[in-house]
Amino acid sequence: MKLEGGCYCGALRYVAEGEPMMQAQCHCRECQHITGGSPNVFMAMPIPGFSYTKGEPKSFSRKDIPNPVTREFCAECGSHIITRSPGFPAVILKAGSLDDPSVFAPQMAIYTVDRQPFHCIPEGIPQFERLPG
């Protein structure tokens, strides 16, 4: 599978090749902060198949927690593109950054312990209070 996408303003573009390792919604509080209140919808794509084809992202990692994730986003418009998690063999690609977001199909909802009453989960997908076992 070859996916392409980029940021809102077009300054940052990428390609992600390979099969998605996971497609999910994350309802954790950290993701709610990043998205502005909604669950984070993402596809985990193999690291070797991901590269930027235009522009360079800005990145952010918290300094006050152990093993923080690194979030990469457009320095111009602020669109969040991926998250890199230490030791995780995939980039966490934000579905909203895809040129064709209709290819996203959530397989599960995670961190539902933090789910808000206004969050919608598609009927029939597995739900986990934290990560699946």
C-alpha cells in the first residue's frame, strides 16, 4: 500500500509505504490535547516506508516525562503529521493528513478510560480501556 499526504498549507508532504500495522482511535487525554478534544485517528505505518517528500517537520517531545513520544508537524500551519514512540516499530500517521482519508478504517478504540461523552466509536469495533493485551 502506498499512501501520500501532507499538511494543510502544503509546505510538508510525505509518502508512507507498506501495510498498516494498526488502524485505531485513541481517546487518551494526551491525544485529546493534540486534536483539540476529539479522539486521535491514526494508522501505524512501518518506519522504513515513511519519508518526507517536501519540507522538513518541526518536532516536539515533552521534557518532563520519561520516554516521551516525538510529535512531528508543519512549522508553517501546525498540522500534526506523525508521532514517533520510542521502541515502537511504526510511525503513528494521522488519518487527517492523508490525501485520501477514506482509506482509514478503525480496527479498535484504545484508552477509552479517558473517552469523553461526545466521542463517537463506530459500532462493532473492539474497545480497550488502555492498550490491548
